[in-house]
Amino acid sequence: MKLYTYAPAPNPRRVGLLMKYKGIELETQEIDMMAKEQLSPAFSAVNPRLTLPTLVLDDGTILSDTVAICAYLDDVFPDKPVFGKTGLQRAQIIGYCHQIFFEGFSAVGEVLRNKGKAFQDSPLPGPLKMPQIAELVERGNLRITAFFETMNTEVESKEYLVGDTVSQADIDLYVVLGFCGWVRRAIPEDCGALQTWFDNMKLKLGE
């Protein structure tokens, strides 16, 4: 297997922290997104969607969705499972991963990609070109505020989102809370439970 990634970016971090937690070592190639290497013909030949991370299996199969890569690696390397110990836990974890991506990750993406020149004509990942929409910056910030409040309630009485060990849901929430810093948003003071959870998860993930 070979993993194409860009370690600082949030989606690659979701895979990177899973690998670190589970002790997985893979052949890895860094694709510098700051230099737009993901748009190069060489990487386009690997993944026409031009997204990272991308995992190429030994038989040539390509996985280019982050949660799919995480689920596959968790299955191939079963020690310290991050997708649950039961069918119900797996369903709950996948549900949280979807919620965190939709309510948190995509909200930050709205703010980040709809202003400034860095993402001009590219407000969405991949090859599709379209104009930025300035109004989505304001909406994205409102969504981030709501996300903080929702997640603060979720972790008020929990050490982990699901079960009694670190799951992919915890990894995803931890990464997205850090990703909020890319648009200068921090966990609000009135979300004390979320800040405590984040600080504890940082230690658990060895950050």
C-alpha cells in the first residue's frame, strides 16, 4: 500500500492520527498542497479527483475518501480498533463522523475557501472550478458557532464520544476543532466541557 498525503491538512490528519494511534507504518508520499502539487499531472494520474489523502492498495485499488481509508486501515490493522467493538458502536461512530464532517469540517471549509486569493475559483476540493461566494463566509461562521455548542453538549458527560476508548469519531472531532484555528476560531469560553475534552484528547493522541 502507498499513502499520498499532506500531513498538515485536516483530512490527512484524520488518517495520520489513526495511524499514529494504532502504530501503522505505510509507504507514504507527501504531496505539497501549498505548492498545488495535488493539481499536477503526476498526481492526477493517481487520483483524478485531486484530493488528499489517497490510498493506493497493492492491487491498484484506489481509496480517496478519508473515512473509507480510515475504515479500511482499521480493518486491515485490527489492534486498537477505532470503529467500535460492536455493530452498534460502529454505527454510532460512523454517524458521529458524518455529523462532525457536515456540521464542523464543511463549515470551516465554507469560511476558508470563500475568501481570499488562495482558493480563488476553487471553493470546493477537486478539479471543479466555480466562483467564491462571499456570503458563505458569514454563514460558515454561524455554523461553526453552532458546532461548538452542539459538541460541547455531546461531551459534557463523556470521556469518549462512543464507548470507552478512542474512536475515529474522537479523532475527527479533535482534528476539526484544530482546523477551526485556520479561520481564527477557537473553542469559546462558555464551552468549557469541549475545551476540557479537547485537552484530554490531545494527551491521549500524543500530540
